[in-house]
Amino acid sequence: MSIDPARFRSDIDHDRYQANIERHTHNGVHFYAIDYPDLPGCMSHGSTREEAIENGIDAFHAWVATAQAMGRAIPEPEFEPILFEEAELPVQHSVAPTYQPRRQRELALAA
């Protein structure tokens, strides 16, 4: 049985949310994991970075649709999205840069 990801599309823009992508190896097989720190438990993976991103977007919309169906509020993004170029890093290291919570950055700028 296949699930149609379009069924879970939401009107929330996933580009507003930080996504972390990490390269891993398990039993000699490389894969990429993706998660959204603002949405607890929202994660996916793929054999390639591109597949992980595509699966992550589907997971994002499924997470939002499920939260909405349960009457739960969708958290505003706390982490600033960051664009980056992927670098070859040793396995088990994040390819995403360090991120700073949006509120911490705003407070630092206001000081």
C-alpha cells in the first residue's frame, strides 16, 4: 500500500523552517537523515541528500496535517533557515551549520 504525500500538503511554507541534514553510514550503507527542530519528531531519511530533502518535505507536511487534524497549534519557527553548500564531512557529522534560535538572535540584536 502506498501513501499519497499530496494528501498531506498544508498551506504552511516548509522553507520558513530550519531543516538539519546529516550523513550517516550503517553497515557500510550511506544515507542522509533530515529533521525539523521546531517540529518535535518530524524527521525522515533518504539514500541521497536530494531524496532525504524530498522525503523531509513530505514528512513536514504530514506532521503539520496531523497536528492540525488533532487541533494542535503549529509552532512558529524558532530557528532561522540557513542555506549552505554541502561539504564532504566524516560520517556522523552534521552537514548543516550551527543554528541559533531566532529569539536568542533577536534579543542579542536588541541589546
